[in-house]
Amino acid sequence: MRVRNARQILLFCAAVAILGQTLDAHFVEELDESFKDNRKNSIWLVDFYAPWCAHCRRLEPVWNEVGLEMRKLQSPVKVGKMDATSYTSIASEFGVRGYPTIKLLKNDLAYNYRGPRTKDDIIEFAHRVSGALIRPLPSQQMFEHVKKRHRVLFLYVGGESPLKEKYIEVASELIVYTYFFSASEEVIPEYVTLNEMPAVLVFKDETYFVYDEYEDGDLKSWVNRERFQSYLTVDGFTLYELTDTGKLIIIAVIDGKNATIEHTRMKEFVQEVAKDYRNRFHRRDFQFGHIDGTDYVNNMLMEELNVPTVVIINTSNHQYYLPTRHIETLEDVMQFINDILDGTIEGRGGDGILQRLKRIFYDIRTTVVSVFRSSPFLGCFLFGLPLGVISIMCYGIYTADTDVAYTEERIEVSKTEIETRDENNEEEKKEENNENSLVLSDAEQEPKDIMEKKND
Ligand SMILES: *[C@@H]1O[C@H](CO)[C@@H](O)[C@H](O)[C@H]1NC(C)=O
Ligand SMILES: *[C@@H]1O[C@H](CO)[C@@H](O)[C@H](O)[C@H]1NC(C)=O
């Protein structure tokens, strides 16, 4: 019975694969070794995939559309894809560690795409990163136009200066997240007061803030903190990015499909508090928002939350807080935040070793459960087969203890196989947090492992 199923599934997969290939759009180039030399004179948007990875197959039709659309728009960016399992050395040179990995390659730099895998988001990313690093705004009309289009807008005001050099440097890294503009003093609106020139500003939340080197620290971390609006609709990607900011995140966790008043009200409470905090407290230390659905939050906190609720996460030490009693009013939310600021409520989680162990076990459990849930057959194959092999080997050890070394080696192999599979299944998007290859460092990666989210 199982065997017959297996054969049917394999046949089906083969059929799908062949069909997929024949329908392949012609605007995506399949890349090989020659890419290493050929890429030099162009900007490339590349999907590094693995033939067996489900997320890659899901991306494929989107990728074909991206190729088609970029061609239609006469974009200078070429769209390609590379089987990273066949050209492993090229893939590792570009720092590909999971599948699929989307990168924009421009000169010597490789920019990683980490947003939602939709055509529009990917194309927007390609335009932003392939275009000018700093976009000049020559007139007030232009400024107003751009300001309408961007909820968060960074602007350098002034001529050449060391600050501008710094700004360019920051932009070359953080262009993966946001746009950077520049203008002369005449262009900025009258309501903006600048004590000093040159200056860097951010326009958002219906106001503006000026970067102050002495108060705000280095420009890069300031931009990283300021690139979010004070209240956000959070998705899995944003949630993960926020864990980088060191802020206290106050987030309503709701079920968007649940029409009962409790859910919308919880969101409104947090919105209200966000408005209030903008004036009362050091706004930079707080991030407000709501998230629809519990998947990401549960995964991050390793808890099963009852929605609607409010969760507060201290992204400096990765501790989190849950309300000690039911939240009924706006005051309850205020009280909850104040209790944390006072230190009245104990934080959970954190960066400790126990937390790391808990994370490992939690991940193994969720991966096994999700693989079995989405495809019991694959589950049996992935986890059952190595287990079976190991059992047979153990049996072998008991019955004939001659070949122990050989057996151990084999067990090692199956174990690593499982690990690699797991990793790849998890769709690494979020793991390589600072994926921008040029800023990658292991030290920065470390804490992120704890707050990591898995999509599968
Ligand atoms: C909606 O949320 C309430 C709790 O606020 C819960 O009791 C109810 O079961 C939910 N309804 C659905 C359809 O999930
Ligand atoms: C968040 O964590 C940092 C680092 O441990 C700590 O200094 C800060 O007081 C914490 N914030 C709150 C509100 O607990």
C-alpha cells in the first residue's frame, strides 16, 4: 500500500516537474558556472534554489512573472536562477545558506532579499537596490511627491561633508530596507527647523526627526531604529526584523478573521497607547503594532497564546511579558506596560542556555509535526527511514560487534542528513538576519538564533 503510494507520488512529481519546465517563462535565465565571469557587467537578480525544496517550487511561477515584468519594464536588471545544489561553489561564494535565497548582485555587492515572496515586493526591491543609492530631490514639488509615496523617508540636507559620506555608506547597506534621498536646504518645507547643517532627517508619523550624533549614536543604528513607523501592521518578516532594534515591542496579537469586538478593540488600545507614548516617553525605545494570527509569535516565544492578547518583547535581552490578567480596557494596557517598566512583572525567555536548548527542542518538534502534517509520506521518509536505518544498525551492533566503527560513521551520516534537511525545510529567510553579505558577522548572528522564526 505504502509502496504503491510512493510510486504514484514519484510519478506525479516527475510529471509536474516536466510540465513546469515546458511552461517555463523565457525571461529567466538558468545560470551555470559561466555566471561567475559573465555577471560582471550587469546587475542580476538571482534565485538560488534547490530542486527538491518546496518553497523554491512555490516561488518558481512568481519568479517567472518577475522575469517577464522586468523585461516589460525594460529594467537593466537581469533575472536568473541557479540550482545551488549543482553549483555549490558559486552558491557558497555568494553566501547562499538556505533555499530559496534571492539576491541582487551589483558590482561586488550581494544584497539579500528578505521580504514577502510576491511579484510586486520583489520587483520593488530590485528597483530600489539597483537604482541610485542616494536619490536627489531637486524641487519642493518633488519632495512632496516622494513624501506622499513613502511612509518613512530619510533625507540628507546639505552639500558635500563627512556626514554625507557616512550617509552614503549607511545607504549602501540599508538600501535593502528603505530609500535614501538628498536635497538642498531650499527644498525642505518651512515647518522644518534645522539648527545645524548638514543634517539627516527622517519624515514619518506625520512629523519629522533630526539625527543628532551625540544623542543618537552612530548613523547606521539610528537609521535602523527609525526605519519603522511608530505603529505597524506586523507580519512575520517585520517581526523578525524588529528583534534587531533593541526596542520594547508592544504588540496586539489578534485573529483578523474573528469579527468579535474584543479583537478589534485590542488593536485599538495599542494604537491609542502608541499615540500617547509618542509625546510622553522616549518614543525611540518603543515600537507598537498588531499582528494577525499567532503562528509567528507562538514560534518566536515558544508559547501557545490565547488571542486576543498583548505581548511585550524586550528586544535587548529577548525577554517577553504576557499580561497577568485579562485586558479589558485601555488602562489595563497602560498598567501592563508600566508594570514592566517598574520591573513588577517577571520576564520570560531570554538569552540563557536553557532558552537555547528549549529553542532547539521546540524547533525539532515543530519541524517534525509540520512535515508530518503537510505530508505524512515525506515525514515517514525523512524521519522514519533514518530511524529505521539506525535501528537496524543498533541491531547490528548487538548481533555482531565487529564493525562498530563503520556503524558509527553511518549513524553520523544519517544524522547530518537529517539536520541539513531540517534546516533547508525551514526556509531560512529569517535566519540570516543580517544577510546583507557585506555586513555579515557571526557575532551579530548569535543572539538572533533565539528569536528566530520558522515558516514551516
Ligand atoms: C473569536 O474570539 C473569541 C474570544 O475573543 C472566542 O471566544 C471565539 O471563539 C472566537 N471565534 C472564532 C470563530 O474563532
Ligand atoms: C530590556 O533589556 C535591557 C537589557 O537587559 C535592560 O537594560 C532594560 O531595562 C530592559 N527593559 C525593560 C523595560 O525591562
